[in-house]
Amino acid sequence: MWKTIVRRIIILIPQVFIISLLVFLLANFMPGDALTGKIDPNVSAARLEELRQKWGFYDPWYVKYIHWITNIFKGDLGESTAYKMPITQLIGQRAMNTFWLAALTTVLNYIIGIILGIISGRYNEKKPDKIIVFYTFFALAMPSVIFGLINIFIFSFKLKWFPVGGSVDVKYVAGTLSYYSDRIYHMILPAMTGALLYTVSIIQYLRSEIIEYKNSDFVVTARSKGVPEKKIYSRHIFRNALLPVASFMGYDIAGLLGGSIFIEKVFSYPGMGNLFLESIQRRDYAVVNALIILFAVLTVLGTLLSDVIMSLVDPRIRIK
């Protein structure tokens, strides 16, 4: 397994290089720049041209790319023109917010998905299954932006159970128990919103696998031997049905770490997804490039993580 992990990491290098080149070219040929519409109108055109010359906006694309990729290898992602701070520091601040939101969303996602998937598969074609199937179709058709706004309207404005947005109230001092509990409090609604939407694939895969295994030979044999139905589901059906769900776990974790862009935007949550949209709007292409490269690396690592999880869940599977 360790050889495979090292081999995948080596393959990651040319993949990230190609992605970085494509992303840089797309950003480079987009109209406008970071100074377009973002400077005080009293600033003269000569001063704007001076800044563009200073920041290398008129250099050939390959010169800018070589300069950019060289700095990345040095650990320097550049400076954000919109936030006036190093990109490494900026992403570092947002990354922890996204990490904790992704962690809570993943936990809720799998708890809801596994419970509903088991119920739906065990009682297929019955009333509980029909209700869960209706919910999955509803979740598939519901845009995350609309669902997030509905939850804000109901649980924030009407019931006042949760805050409208943000990550923590400014009145709390960092490092205190009240500070961390308030951070969790702010994450509950966006995490639940994301989990209720993203759990559909888990429910559908688990349901279909359970229905298939219910009539398989080893289950029929277990029933004929008098094995209790509860034990059949827990030790035989569920364990085998969980394999496809486990195979997607790495992708889910990587995707959530990449940032639930629209969820973070709707809830004004200061994570990497929200930063990504803000950087596009402000033409802060250095930040956009850095975030896309980070998302690409997380996606490739998610693939590797899925393979590792599969080999751990089922000892019969070995990565060669």
C-alpha cells in the first residue's frame, strides 16, 4: 500500500502542473485586472499605468507564469491585491473555518445517510422507503442556494434558533470556551443544510446495495440457519453494502475541504469557498489561481484516500 501511495503522490506532480498552467492561462486572458474599478476615481490614469507596470501586468504570459510557479515552489503564493496581505496567510485564515465546517458536515452527512439508507433498503416499497425516496428526489432538485435561503428564513428570521451568518460573534474572546461553543453554534445551520443535500448519494447507494443483498445466497443461508434478522442486517448485509459508500468517502471529504462554495456564500461563512467567489468578483486572480490549485490537490488526494479506505473496510481488496 505504501508503494501505491508514493506512486500516486509522484503522479500528482504532473497533474497539478498541467492544471496550474491551464488555470493560469484562463485567468491571464480574462478581461480586466485587479485595478479595474477598484481604485479611487481620483487616482490618475498615469498612476494606474505605473501600478500595472510595477505589478507586471504587461509582461508576456509565460514570463508571468514562470515567475508565479517559481514563487510557489518557494512557498510564496504572492500577495492579494484585494486584501493587501500574503495569500498564504489569507488562505490559512479561511482554511481552518472551512476545515471545521467540512468536518461537521461530513459527520452529519454520513449519520443521516447511513440511517436513512438502512431504513429505506430494509423497508423498500413500504411507506418509510417511499418517504425517503421522495426526500432524495427533493434534495436532488433543490439548488443549494435556495435551500440555504429557506433555512435562513425559517430557522434564523422566524424561529431565531440560529444566527443569520458569520462564524463567531465578535463579543467572544478567542481561546475561551464561549468562543468555541459559539463557533459550533454558527456552523450548525450551514452544516445541516449541506448534509441534507449532499447525503442523497449515500442514501441511494446504500439502499440499492441493501436491496440487492437481501436476497443473495449467503443471506438466504443465514436465514435458513435461524440467524436473527437483526444480526443478518448488522453483520452480513450492512457490512457488504457499506463498501460503495466507503469508496466515496475520500471524494466527499476532499470536496467539502475544497469548500462548499454556495453554502458558504449564502451563510456569509468566511471559508475558502466564499473567498473564491469574492476573489473572482474582485479580479484577484492570484488568490483564484492559488485556491484552484489547492482544490485540485485535494481532489487527487481524495482519490487516494478513497482507495486506502476501501482496502481498510474490505481486507479482500488490496491496492496493487
